[in-house]
Amino acid sequence: MAFSETRAAGSQQMNPPPRWLLLTDFASKYRVSVSTLRRRIKTGSQAYRFEGGRYYLPDQMDFDIASENASHTSQKIAPTVSSDVSPKLAAESGDEPLITTTSKLLNELKQAYTLILHEKEEQIVYLKEEIADLKTLVRVLESENARLSSDLERDRREQPKMSSAMDRTAPKNPFGTA
């Protein structure tokens, strides 16, 4: 019987979504690192289901997590635009609805830009983790290769000694045939 546990993020009740994804599949689909998801599960901010030793997450991006990621990225990277630009332009041109629409579009573009930057950052983090794992694997394989090569070389050096020792101790054939 498999152990099964389902937890919702925070204290709010959540209807189960129609589909659950493995932790790694969720990370790939929504471009969030596995370590970030595990941290959120640990803190209780991510809904999950635990079955058969595996974590399953609902196939939906939590809006709080997406906005948290976007705001975190925008604080680090996104360029700032002075908020007093719109009123000045509106006063000069007399075309306030156009300026308002333009400001809204600019804000939407900034949000989209921030989201894309965050996705790229997550990809970089994921790829760096993969590179670290691959470097570790290379070191292990190289050390195993070196060990096997030295064992093979040692066996090759010992083999002639063993065959000559066997020739000296082998009984002679009484019939004279080889």
C-alpha cells in the first residue's frame, strides 16, 4: 500500500485540480527550479500530493508564486520609469486617454519583460545545477576509469609471472605428447 498525502498551500482550502504533475515535470513546464519547489513545499506555500515516494503538484501555476517571482526579478533587473512622465506629457499634449493607454501598455510590457527575465534566470539556475551534476559524474567516472586502468595494467604485469610459475609447477606428461 502506497503512502499518500495531499496538502494545500497555506490555510486556504483548494479543490483538487483535474491533473497532477511530478515535481520535475512541474519545474520544467513552469520554469521553476526543483529546489525552489521543494523549499515551497517545506514552508507550506505550495500545494502538493505525496504518493509512492514522489511529490505531485497541481497542474496550475500559483498566482502568488508567479507574482512573487516577477516582483523579485523586477526589483533586481527591470529598468525603472519615472511615474511623473505621464502627467507631464498629458498636460503638454492635452490627450490624456492616449497617455493613460500608453502608460498601461508600458506597464504590461514591463511585466512581460520581467516575467521573461525571471524564466531565463530560472533556466540558468537549472542549467547550472545540471552542469554541477555532470561535473560530479565526470569526476566519478574518471576516477573509476583510472582505477580500472591501473587494475588492468597490474593484471597484465602479473600475468606473465603467473604463467611462467605455472609452467614450472605443471606436471610433465608421461606419454611425451604435448
